[in-house]
Amino acid sequence: MKRGSIVLAVALALSPICANTQPLSVAVVGDGWEAFRGIEYQGGDVGLTKKKLGAIVITDSSVAFHECENGGCYPTKGKPPFKGPPLLYIALRGITSVNSSSQVKDVGGFGKALMGNLAGDTEQEAVVISYETATSAEAPFFKTQKAQSAAVVAKINFRRRKLTVKGDSGR
């Protein structure tokens, strides 16, 4: 067996393990919360008008969007690294739907002519969280990192189902 074949065999053997892990830049888990960093708020909520870079923080009772300290969003000593209160706070009970979308953006003819085969199409992903309060309905729109939107939607829906089960069992 050639050396290249051994490397390929090891890579293939480890691929299921690697496929189930998340990159360090995607999620941070703390005691009772999960944060997805590298999220950019785009619009859709009356209370927040400018685009902001930060993190979506999901707890058992809410989804919040925080601006990150120094743009990093890395935890220190088990505490979330967010500055101040959340810029956007959504109670899980008020969420009516959570959706993700993916759009492939063509780099265009000039980019392909300039870069050749290296110029690939870019994929942009987004999450929309629709919610209602006693006085309004909003749908903030967030741009996420590649392969992150589905995980954000899954985590929010999981917490929503947990909340429903807790609420139903207490009756």
C-alpha cells in the first residue's frame, strides 16, 4: 500500500467522526445556554434598525441577539462574552415560526474570467424568526455562516418543543 493510500484510508475512516463535530467558530455552549456566533442581523425588527454583527443566544425561555465584546464572541471562564443587555430579545413562547434559507450567489463572468476554476459560487444562509407580542408581530432576519442556519433553526425548535412539553405536563 502506498503512503498516499494510507493517508486516504485514515481520512475516510475518520470522516464520520469529523462530520459530527462543529467547527470552533460555530457554537459556544454554556450552562443553560447555547450561542451561535458570526451572525449578522440584517433587519426586520422595529427596535433594531442597523446591521449588527454578534451572536444568537438560545436559552430554555428565550432567543436573544447580542453584540459581541471586541467582535469576538469567545467565552471567558464559562461566562458569555457579550457586552450589555441583548439588542433583541424574543420569548420562546412568542415565536410562531423559525425558518432557514440558502441562496447560491454566482461570482459572475468577470470573477470567473479573473480567477478561473478557483472562483466558486458563494452560498449565503439566513435565519428568519417570526414572533408575536401583545402589540406587534416581527420577523428579524439574520445572515449566518455557511452550514450554520439549519443548526440554529434546529436548536430553537428543540427548545420550543421542550417548553411545550414542560407546559403541558404541569397542567
